[in-house]
Amino acid sequence: MSIGPTIETERLVLRPPAAEDFEPWVAFAADPEVASFIGGVQPRAMAWRQICQVAGSWTINGFGMFSVIERASGRWIGRLGPWQPDGWPGREVGWALAREAWGKGYALEGSTAAMDWAFDELGWTEVIHAIDPANVRSQAVAQRLGSEILRHEVLPPPLDVPVEIWGQTREAWRARRG
């Protein structure tokens, strides 16, 4: 049963989370470097809650983060896409990838497809990226997407962390994409 679309890019498949994503998600959530800007290391039970939360977002909101599958290998390598839990500072396209997927341009490639989908299919008029001020890797991805810092906020509880809100309008995105 599919709860949302499958989007294919040159090197990635983006699709809603599935049961077979759980074990790689557990490893992802347990990696201190990966988890440093997404709430910290999570034990297996919390990884279960996270994957179910993302799947539930698809059911409740009609959108949620996609599981990112590397086309060449078929491996789950992270999650990215539209996200807006209650109290969130805007409609976000966010990303977090397993360490072995870093430095390959996957965050940019997948987020580009997710932003196209959010603007074209969801009808969003603005996309944000809530980024920790120390997360230079994500800041670089946001810049490559054409986003800029819009404001500073504190994420809602239980996170309660200060973030930079990067983003852009649908019009700016479309002008940039041509």
C-alpha cells in the first residue's frame, strides 16, 4: 500500500517510508555525527517512533519526508522532504542523510525534487529549512538550493533549539529553475 508518490531523480528514488527502511533508520538514528543536528542519538525504540511519525504525517497531512533510496544500490540512505509538525515555524523541506551518503550531492538532488513537488503538487507558496546555526553542511545545501536566511526562531518543544530559518518563495524557486 502506497501512502504517497514515488519520485525518481537521476540517482535517487524518493518514496514514503516502508517497513524495510526500519533497520537502516535505526543505524542512522544511532550515528552521533548524523544525529547531531536532528535531535541527537536515538535508541531503537525512538527510531521506531520517528519512522512511524514520518509515515503518519503522510496519512494525516498528505505529505511527509520521503525515504531516500540510492538507485544504484537500492540502499536506504536517509530521509528528506516536506515537513510541518504542529507548531513548526513554516512549511519545511528538510534533509538528513546517512554518513556514507554525504558529499555526493544527494541532499541537493533529493531536496530539489522535493521542493518541485511541494510547490507544484502541494501548492506551497514558501519553503523553509530550519537549520542549526552550527550546521555548515546544511547551510551549504540551502545556499545551493537558492535559499537565504529569512529569520531566527526557536523550534517548538520538546526540541526548544534556536535555528536559522532559511527559505524562498515559489516565485523565486521557479525563476531560478527556469
